[in-house]
Amino acid sequence: MIKVEGLFKNYKTGVVEHVLRGIDLEIDSGESVALLGPSGSGKSTLLNCLGLLDSPDKGKIFLHGQEVSRLSEKERARIRLTELGFVFQFHHLIPELSALENVLLPASLLGQKPTERAKHLMQRVGLEEKAHKSPAQLSGGEQQRVAIARALINGPRILFTDEATGNLDREKALEILELLLEINREQKMTLVSVTHDSTLAMRYETKYSLQNGILKKCS
Ligand SMILES: Nc1ncnc2c1ncn2[C@@H]1O[C@H](COP(=O)(O)OP(=O)(O)OP(=O)(O)O)[C@@H](O)[C@H]1O
Ligand SMILES: [Mg+2]
């Protein structure tokens, strides 16, 4: 599970901007959590700290009992690759690779080539027929499905998504959201999603709102 104690984060660009002002948070293993809040409230900053992509100025983060806030960048990279998955608003697929090759990429960084697992994941996200297409030959929703399969290839315990459906129309956004929640339930994989869309957030077990640097649980 994820535990956060007294997280602070400032940005100093001319003036000091206090983005996170003392965040405490506990997320159970397998829980689905939506992080809401206005634009600029620090949702991505918090998610990036939890996902070891960014470092807090103060405070502690525990992932599955291990304090990760002060680890070396090498150790953090290892945890990101083996235990965490990420899906962002823009899919960041490599245009020169096929969908299937994109899915295999994080495994190749561990010296592995689990082709059958990648094919299975492509099937799980409903794209078994399109595994050999390049990203440009796929629709926006399909590209996000490939990004989800890629995020799952190393079997993460936690999946972080940041406005993963932000570029899609309502219907496609709901489909992707349902897919993420199904995988969350099937694999008991913790799901932490940033969204500005409170209707989509309703589908999650737990909802938090970030405002003025403080996190509040929504009822
Ligand atoms: N690398 C950075 N350098 C300086 N300031 C930053 C940096 N990243 C974020 N900020 C500032 O921190 C604040 C929070 O940004 P963040 O991206 O976390 O907000 P957000 O809630 O994700 O917004 P949005 O919904 O628009 O994505 C913003 O005011 C932003 O300008
Ligand atoms: Mg953001």
C-alpha cells in the first residue's frame, strides 16, 4: 500500500510557489483512488511524487512498507520499472515501433521479452487484431489502450494515471475508465488516477480533492 506523511513541495521560479502543503494519505493495496482538484492545484505534482518521478521537499512516502522518498535515483528507477505503471494524457508511444513492440519495451529494459504476455495484454485491452500496427495507424482511444498494456507488462502493483482519458470523447473516456477499473479489480492492482472530471471520479472507491496544497477526502 501507499502511505504518505507530511508531504511538502515548493517550486521556486522567481517567487516560491507552495504546491503541496502537508499531505497525509493512506491507500490500501488494491484500492481505486481518484485525485480531483482544479487546474494548477498540484494533482500531477502529488502523483509524480507518489510514482517516484519527482521528489518532495519534505515528508515521507512509503510504498509497501519501504520508505522510498530518500532512495537513490537508480533505486527509484528500479522500483518504477518493476512495481509501478504509468499512463499519461499523451500516450508517449514510440512511433517507429509496432503496438506490440511498444508494449514489450518496459520488459526489454529488464532484459526480458515476454511476447506471449504482451499478446495477452493486447487481447485484454481489446486490440489483439491490431498488435502489428504502428501508433499512427491507431485511434486515440486505441493508442491509450496500448499505453495501458505497456504500463502493465512488468506486472506493476500500482498503476498511476494522469488524465489518461483527457483527450478522448465521453464515450471512449468511459470505456477506458471501465477497462482500468476492471484490471484494478481482477488483478487487485492499486489504481491511483488524477482527473479533473468529477463524474468519472465517481466510479472510484475513494476520492480526494486537492485544494490550496491540502488534500481532503470527498464523501
Ligand atoms: N517543474 C515545475 N516548475 C515550476 N513550477 C511547476 C512545475 N511543475 C508544476 N509547477 C507549478 O505547480 C503548480 C501545480 O502544478 P500541477 O501540474 O501539479 O497541477 P495540476 O493540478 O496537475 O494541474 P492540471 O489539472 O492543469 O494538470 C502549478 O501552479 C504549476 O505552475
Ligand atoms: Mg496535471
